Amino acid sequence: MSEEKRTKIILDCDPGHDDAVAIMLAAGSPKIELLGITTESGNQTLEKTTRNALNVLQWIGRGDIPVYVGCQGPMVREKMTAADIHGETGLDGPVFPPLELKPQKKHAVQYIIDTLMAGSGDITMVTTGPMTNLGMAIRLEPRIVEKIERIVLMGGSYQHGNVTPAAEFNILCDPEAAHVCFSCGRPVYMMGLDITRQVLCTPDVVERMKKIDNCAGRLFVDLMAHFCRTQKEIFGLPGGPLHDPCTLVWLIAPDVITTKPMYSTIDISHGESYGRTNCDFFSYLHKPQNVRVAYAVDVDGYWDVIEEELRRYS
Ligand code: BDR
Ligand code: CA
């Protein structure tokens, strides 16, 4: 393993097919130090997303990574799930052996607070689900804010949404939590649909990953069989947009994804555009540019990183 300094992260997720790939990248990359995984409801119920996170870790032989169970649902709005995309289990497709791993006893929000407070400001919060756990942690213990190195999230879109014309799923699941995080004052990097809709896992990508033929490659192929089918049925896409790993790909190979600072707010008005990320692409408003919004991705480079990281497994 290289002596290069690794980026310390907490991965907050709601697995989810694309979250599962993000977990594999986070757990395997020599550039990342995955301190812990926190779960919340999102793609499926909390119980199911937690089970899915544990199943993925067990499958890749990383039962040493602690998993903390988080919030049952959003701060204000009613709970949503994405069973249409991710299925009844939240991770339909792969068949896992009996689950032996168990989550930790400490609540995820408390784990986030304790870990950040004990840290020296060098921990990156990566979120690939609704931002409930992080938003709650900030509200419960505001002193953690200055301890967050940066927030890297998959969510939002400066263009259009994927659940309503305006809103993307992760943000719409808990717009109030996203508002707390976006406005906290620490650097925020938003990997939204604007780039994730460009990284479509088409059949040629699946064939390429099939050749890896290790535990990670096989799980990727099984995951994508279900995910790509539902993405085609619902959105008519020729391949599943591999949303969540964008966060890790950017941390591992920042040149692959280009960001632009923009003044960005969350619509928490409960109107038609509830949950929209309003990103001032052209700086019309001349307001402080609080979020670096991803707007371009080197698609070939993206798949190269995914393949390279999956190949690290045996
Ligand atoms: C996001 O929604 C979820 O269904 C995916 O896991 C991803 O985090 C994309 O809008
Ligand atoms: Ca997700």
C-alpha cells in the first residue's frame, strides 16, 4: 500500500445498488481511509439499507468496518423510498450468504458527532443518501461543523430532477436536512444528476467489469443486472446512471470530475419545486459561492477508476 496520505471519510448511505458500488470503492481504495459507515432510510427502510450495507461488507470480506444505524426517516417531511428502482430489499438481484455481521450499538448521529469531535478537522463526510444523519448531527452538536473538512455528496441537480421535474431523490427525501448541510459554512462538493446521468452503465461496461472476475466484479455485475433493467423501464435509459460512486471517484481521481463554485440553496418551500437544488450557474445573484457543483465528467476516466478499484479485490 502506498505511503500517500489517505483521505479519512465517514460514508453515510442508503444502499441501494449504486451505494453498494460506492462502498466497494471506499473500502478498497488505498487513497481512502473508511472510518465507518452510517445508514439511514432512503432507497428502502432503515432496517433494509442497514442489512444491505452489512451484506456488501461481508461479501467483500470487510466485516472490520463498523456500521452504525441512523435515522428512521427525514426531519420534517413524510418518508419516501425508491423501491421502483432498487426493489423490495433495496438491493434486489445479488444473492448473499446468511448474514453474520451486526451493526454497532451507538446511533449513527452520535457516532458522527463523536468521531468528528475527536478528529483534527481532517474528516470528509461523504453522503450518498438523504442528508438526514449529517443534518441531525449538525443540529445536535453545532461544534462539529468546524471539524468537517468538507462534505462530498451525491445529490441534487442544477438542471432537472429525477423524482419531480425539479428535485433529485436524495435531496427530496429530506430537503430540510440538505438545507442544514448546504448552509453550514464548510466546503460542499455536489455530485449531482448533471454528471451522473452521463455515466451510464451500458452493456459494454457490464461486459468489461465481468472480466474482472473477483468478488467485487461479480457483485457489480449482479447489481447492475437489476439496476440497469429498472432504469431502462422507468427512465428509458440505455444503462443505469452510476450515481453514488461519483463521490468516491472524485476523491480518488479529482481530475475525472470538474466542479464550479456556485451559490446554491435548497428549496424548502414545500411547493412544486420542493427539494430542488437552486444552483446559480451563471452567478446572476453575486452571492457567496457556497457549493462546488460538478458539471463535467470524463466518462472513460470514470470507468477506468471503477475498474481499477474493483480489481483490487480478490
Ligand atoms: C440517488 O437516489 C438513489 O436512488 C441512488 O442510490 C442515488 O443515491 C440518485 O438520485
Ligand atoms: Ca444512494
